[in-house]
Amino acid sequence: MNGRNHTREFKIQLCKQVETGEKRPAQVCRERKELLKAAY
């Protein structure tokens, strides 16, 4: 990891975007490369 800390709310927001179909997991990962491992 690159040492960044993300808030719980930020992570929940990303998960909700995937769950609701607003964004696909790959899209979230491309936009947030630092969260690639955390998304799965």
C-alpha cells in the first residue's frame, strides 16, 4: 500500500456505488488505483 488512510465513510461510498450498479468494480479500481486491493 502507499500509506494513504481512507475513512470508513469513503470506503462505504465506493462499495455502495458498486452494489447499486452505478459503477463496475473495474471502474472503481481504475479511478482509485490506490484502493485496488481493498476493493476485493
